[in-house]
Amino acid sequence: MADVLKAKATICVINYKTLDFTRLCLRSIRKFTRYPCEVIVVDNDSQDESLEYLKRLSWIRLIERRHKAGEPRGSYDEGAALDLGLQSCNTEFYVSMHSDTFVQKDNWLTELISCFRNDENIACVGSDKIELTPKWRILLKKATDFKSFKRKILQKPGSISRFRYHNRTIWCIYRTDVVRRENLSFLMGRDQGLTAGQKLYFELLDRGHKTVELPASIMGRYIIHLAHATQTVNPQEFPLQKRTIKKCNRIIDKILSLEIIQSILTDNSLDS
């Protein structure tokens, strides 16, 4: 196995029919990133204008992944795309990033990579969900989520890992050589009902590696994440409750109206 390039990162962005979000995501990376990096975008067989946009960008490395008949969408596509990006990564750090995730702070990647503290035993830096709703609403939701409480009480043997904390692939940094040396995949745990990257994270911990779990309040200073945005703009493929779609659209409109976001959206030079 070839040595990875030290002090360099590969950012892997996953695209599936999210032109506006993918454009904003990539432009924000280019605007605010100072740490040496390469950007890989894995397209999950979009066959739409978002793919045409990506083909026009000379500063990214585009990987076109074909979706095979019978394969599930959603988390499976995400995990397969991240595995493809990892195979093409030759840098010390590998960063997973959803297309509905945007950078909002200058020098963000340098500051977040500093969380590794040059400690070779730290294999991963990330966080849980980056919520855009007020903290009191999040706490109230958790306190009244009786369905989740019931699932935890009545869970089947061996299913406890579904409720175990893990750094989300929404945005996460991994040590490339550790993930490869341990022969880990973002598709692990599918037979247990786990999402992309969840089992990988558990394996890192269970095999003795250290991780950094940043509070969502800290990550929110660097990253904005529009939860369910991909599903919201593709309702014919990812059915959501009307209430969820309405809520997501309200949040999307609010975020896209922010001055910092508008400055990125109107700066076409970031594509060049």
C-alpha cells in the first residue's frame, strides 16, 4: 500500500440530483479552505443537470458511479460513494461531506484537523447531527420521543448499536491509513440496519482507536447542514411526510437567504 501524502486532505462530496446545494457546497469549500486538499465528487448516477455542472468544473475530480438495478438508494448509495472516494484518496486525511452541507468559516479545515493534535492514535474527528432548530426544541423532542424510548426498551438482542453514538458522515474527518489498515468500509453494518459509516465508527472504537466527538454547537460554527434536503428536493424518490417537507423548505429558504450564503451563490468565479 502506497504511503499517503502527509499534511493534505481529500474532501469527498456525494451528489445525487442536488444541483443548487452541490454548487453551494463546492463553492463554500473553495472560498473558505486554506488547508492543502483535493476535492472528489462522487455522483450517484444523477443523470441530470447537477452532473452536467460537475463536468464543467476543472478543479474537482469527478467520479461517476453507476447505480445497478436492484440496489437500494439512500444510505447504500452514500456508503458506496464514500468507499469509491476512499479508494481514490492518497492523502493523510479523508473528509466525508454531504452535498447539503456548507462551510461558513474561513480556514475551517485547518482548525478542525488541529483536533487530531498530531496524535497518531486519533482516527476520526466529527460530530453528531448539526441541528438548525433551537436547543429547547431539540431537548423537548427527545424528552417526548416515546417511540424511540420504546425501541430502546424493547430492542432485540444485538441491536443496541443502532442507538450508540457515532460521528456522522454528514461531515467527518478520518485518518486514511487507519481506515485502510483496518480494512473498513462505509457499507459495513447494512445487515444490522445501520446507516453509512455507522459500523465503521463503532469498529474504530472497538479496535482501540481514539476519536474526537465535537459538540454540535462547536461544529455549527464551521458547518451548516440542511437535514433531509436531498429527500426534500427529490420527493418522488424519497417519500417524506408533508409536515417534514414543509419544515425543511422553511429552513432551506431561511438558510439560503443568509448574507454569507448569498455572497457564495452569486460568486460565479468560485466555479472557475
